Amino acid sequence: MSLLEVRDLKIRAGARRLVHGVGFSLGAGERLGLVGESGSGKSLIAMSLVGLLAPGLRAEGSVKLDGREVVGRPERDLTPLRGSLAAVVFQDPRAALDPLMRIGAQMAAPIRRRARREGLSLDARALKAEMIAALERVAISEPERILAAFPHEVSGGQRQRVAIAMALSCRPRLLIADEPTTALDVATQAEILDLLDRRIREEGLALLFISHDLPVVARIADRVVVMRRGEAVEEGPTARVFARPEHDYTRGLIAAARRLEQALEGGS
Amino acid sequence: MKRLTLRLGLLLVGFNLAVGLLTFFWTPHDPGAMIGGRLSPPSWTHWAGTDRLGRDFLSQVMVGARIALLVGAGATLLGGAVGISLGVLAAYARRGLDDAFAAALDILIAFPTLLLAMLVVAASETASLGTAILAIGLAMSAIIARLARILTKRVLAQDYVTAARCSGLSWARLTRTHVLPNILPTLAVALAAQFGLAVIAEASLSYLGLGAPPPNASWGTLLQQAQSTVHRAPIGVILPGLALVSLVLGINFLADGLRDLLDPEREGAE
């Protein structure tokens, strides 16, 4: 049985259809890229997978997380389901952390929740050790200083690492990464991608990676779904889709990415 | 400059508070006792003269500070508690419910605060300190609720809230750890400003005879009583007027100073 099974997922805002019948599945340890231009419905799909669509949006169809239906489930049933199965990392590192809380206090919350779920009790020292270990796993060099800092005192790349550490500290089985590198500079982008790649491999996570950036997706995903205006136009192994795209839209995307690359190279 | 307004505000409010507290233990004379001549001018025994019933005027104005602060603080507490609870809950509610709530608040806010307060007083049997607090507090809660709702929605739209909810954070804990700390600084400033308005509203209600009944010497009541004799004894209008201005101005300075101190936008900016 696959970890995530999406069938005929539709999302609408009132009478307007935003996503029309998308389906894909994701097994444990698999990596799926969701590609498409802005407004193609990628992020909406991601949010509907964990039942966190913005108010006013409605999902229909079927999303099964570990065999349990998410669509149409009441909030109180979803809360425990979310923590243990899926975690998200977002695009904007500025919004990823509460500006009024020290990073340590924010990191402690998901770790404590996980411990409670597993029936463990953590004392202050074990908690701190665990937080430091989590930060070291995302290659943060001075974990003690970061824990005592407020979000505005650390850099965007570090905040994104903290967000990833927090997402992973729940020990989810599926990580949803919604454009996690888009707001970062190129060097930091590469570091974060490497980091995600390593963590996912080592912890055996499934990954749903959402991006408009084809080279980034090509680096991290095994399979891709290409989205356009709320519809999946093409699906297949990453290498095949990028080498021999079947749909015109995919071809257009790849050509555009290539043109951009050439323009950059030609200009420098 | 910013510190100056905060200090000036603290000074003025502190002075009024000190006078108000003092009246619990001591006033120059019993404010209700008719001991002097009618409308006698200021003298060594009656520093601010007497009113038309021969009561010591300074004692009455001092008691007025106590009433103004009591009603102001009570109404602010009530308005804050009711407003913040309703506003936060509305922000969590399903869309239809939330829209209905927002519309109801807009309608309530469209009524002038004083009119709303008068309706509450009129609906209760007798006017007392309690009804004044209730009336002003409820009228205020609509304004606070609307602000709390918008601020909460802004916090809920943040990625860190979504990420936290995705990691299994319950609504109750979300409110305590993320929502309240992020909305309270702004609400504190709004509540301080509302405190000043509540003091004015109390004086207005009393002036109209809808506030605390005699022998409570509210500044509004004193102003109303002195109105007919303003040419013979102008101090009867000047003193409670000045007292009211000093307290409201002090509170507004305090609110301004608080805003500079607590503004999360300026603090969080990089």
C-alpha cells in the first residue's frame, strides 16, 4: 500500500474550479516532484493533502494518507494524523518562524508533542540535547547560539534549516516541501537541496517536492507530475520527462528553462 | 521624545490614580456633607469652594477621579476580555459564521459608542456604577473584537502556523503559544486608547444623568450640576473639566508611548 494515494482531487473556491481531478501516488521513500508555473495549483494540492486548505476553499475526491481518508474529515481527527505522518516546509523563511519566540522555544514544541505521542517524557536536558542534535543534522554550526536567538537575528538560510529541522523532528513519513529554496540565493539553495537530499535518504522519508524550477526538481525528484491550470498534463520518471517530454506544455517549460540558462551563460 | 510622552502620560495618570486611591482613606471633607455656605468661593477651609448644596467641591472632584478610573478600568477589562475572546473565536470559525460575525460587528460599530451605552443603561432597571461599566465595556468590546479578529487572521495566515498545525498543534495551544503573544501588543495599545474614550464616555453618561447616581460625584455629574451656576461659580466647571482633560490626555500619552514601545512591526523589522 502506498503512503499517499491521491485520486481525482478537485479543489474549488465557491463555483470556481482551481484544481480539476488530479491523481498520483507516492510510496514510502519515493520522491515526487510537482512542477508547474505559478497559479497551476501546486501549493493548493500540497495543503489539501494535510487538510489545511485556506478557509473558503473546498477539496473533493480522495486523499489517503497511510490508508486513511483526509478529504472531508473533521479537524479534530486530522490533528493527530498530521503530526505523525506528514510535515511541511514552506517557501518564505521569514514567515517560517514566529517572530516573537526564541527559536529554542519554537523547536521544543514539536519535539515534545512527538515524545508525548510516543509515550515518552523528556526532561529539560534531554529536550535540549535533542534540539541540538536536530540542528546539527541540518548542518547548523552553532546550535546553542541559534536556540537562544530570535528569528530576526539569524539569516534566511539558517531559518530555512531550522524550519526543516522542526519539520523532521516530528519524525514524519512524508515531507511536503513547497518551494523550499525559491526565496534563497543560489549558493544557499544548493546547500539546502543537498541537505534535504541527505536527510531524506538517511531517514527513509517520502518527499513531495513542489517547485516551478525545473533544474531543482530534476536534481531531487525521481518522478514528476507536470501541472498546468489545475490539471496534470504529464507524469513519469524525471529523466524520461525531461529528456523526451510528451506534452507540448512540458516541452515549452523545458525549452523556456533552457533558454533562460543560455541567456544567463551568454550574458556572463 | 517618545520617552517624554510615555513619562508625561505616566505622570498624569499616576497623579489621578494617586488622588483616586487617596479618596478611599481621606478627603479634605466628607464629599456628601453639606457643611459650607451655598456656592461659597474658594477659601482656606474649602480650597475649591462649595457647590450649590454647600458640599466641599474639591472633595467631590477627588472622588470623581476614583469613579472615572474605576469605570474606565472596569469597562476596559470587560471590553478587552469579551472583545478578544469573541474576536479570536470568530477568526477560527467557519467562513459563514465568521462573515456573519464580522457583519454584526460592523453594524454595532456603526452606532456611536455613547448611543450604544445609553441603550444598555436604558435597558437596565437602575443606573449604577455597574451599569456604566457594562454599557461602556460592551460598546467597546465590538471595536476590540473586530481588531482581534483581523489580527488573529493575520497570524493564522503565517507559514509557521500552518507548519505547526501540520506537526499536530491543537487549537488551544496554537492560541496560547502563537496567536495571543502576537496580537496582544497591538491590542494593548488599542485598549489603552479605548480606556481614554471610556473615561470620556463615563463623564458623558453621567452628564446626561445616565451614569452613577448621586451621591457618586462623577465629573460628568459635577459638570452638569455646575452648568446653571457657571457665571457665579466658574470653578465648578473649570475644576472637573481640567481633571477630565488631565486624565484623558495622560491616558492618550500613555497609549502613544506604549505604541512606540510595543510596536511589533518596528521591533521585528530587519
